[in-house]
Amino acid sequence: MEVLTASTGMELVLLPPGRYLRGTLEPPGHPNESPQLLCDIRFPFALGARPVTQLEWMVMMGEQPSKFVDGWTAGLRPVECISRVDAMKFIDQLNLETQGELEGMPGHYRLPSEAEWEYAARAGTQGRWWFGDDDRDLDAFGWHAGNAGSSTKEVGRKQPNPWGFYDLSGNVGEWCMDDFHSPMDVRHTTEKPVQNEGGKGVLRGGAWYMESDSTRVAARRAVDPLSRSDGSGLRVAWSAIADIEVR
């Protein structure tokens, strides 16, 4: 996969269109992850190789919302204690600062949809995680209740998935554009975000304080989009103008 660098220094991985089997069977998965559906990602997009860090947030927004700020490496930890509304304000400022460009290509920064997030996390695999089904292997890839030591950790310290994404299981949950809806239905079969008027938002990827089951690639959390917690962060997505116009 090609890695692109924004003018801010953030690295994003460019992903091609594709198809994958989304969600899990029930059981062993959670009811809100079913039924399993074939999902078409119809347009290429780019997704941040890492979650947005505290330093990246402070440079863009001029303020520090996070809880875990102790130590000289705190700026490399993921930003947290942000709502989806806060995340969208960051995205708006990022588009203003960069004119929406990525390596000279005109486009638009945004939050990923749930479908795009899971597509990137699975990286062509079909297990509970991209590395398989055994949670004893999770320590090598993510920060969770069993190894995080009661706080977030610097991004990028664990191994990436096969497509070059770090911290997709644990550390902080990541806001998606979608509103939460369960069970999954035909609206969950493309990359287009699901919108429910007045609905809850969606966090993906688990968090530092969660048990391994909540860090699986299909795991979903329904959260008030105005809610802020020390387990809520974001990862930036980007689309080219040409693809935005035909969506």
C-alpha cells in the first residue's frame, strides 16, 4: 500500500476499492455486529496510519483536551477526551490549513465511515483480528486492559496490520462518520456512512481499558456524539475531489 504524507506531516495509507465480509456471526460475535454482509468499498480513499496524536491536535486546535498528559512523550499519545463534534472541528480546521490537499492532490479530509474503518482493519483477512483469532497474540498489536497499565500509550509502538495501520485494536476508540444502527442492514453494504436523525455515534477499535473482546475488528460501540471520554479519539480519512463528486 502507498503511504502519502500530508503537509502537516501526518501519514495516510492509500487504499484501493474492494469487497469484504463485514461483521461477525452471532455467536460468537455480538448481536450488533450481525448479520454478516458483503460490503463494497467503491472508491479509493486514504486513512491515517496512526490515530491523531495530542501534539497534532494541539498544533491544529491550540488547546489540549486530553487526560493523559504526563511525561515528555505525552504529545505522541493519541488525543482523547474528544466528542465526535470535537473531531469534526479538527477535521474542518485541517481542511482549512491544507486546503484539503494531500501531496498536491485536491480532496477533502473527513472521518472514516464504519465500513471503511473495518475494511482497513481487516486488511484482507477474516479473523477476529487481522492476526488471527487468539487473543494471546493481541499484546504484540494493541494496548488493552491486559497490558496498557491504566493509560494510553504513544502511537505506533506496536506492530501494524498488513496494510500498515497502527493502533487499530486498543489505545483509543476512533470516531466514525456513521450514526449507530443495529442490526446491520443493506445500508451497511457500501462505504457510505449510515445516518439516523438524532442517533448515537459509533466508536471503533476498543480502548486502553477494555478487555480483548472489545478490540476485535468487528466490535462496535454506540456513543452519544457529544460524549467525551479518555477512551475516545480519531483517525483521519481523505478522499480525492473526483471521487467525492461521483459518490
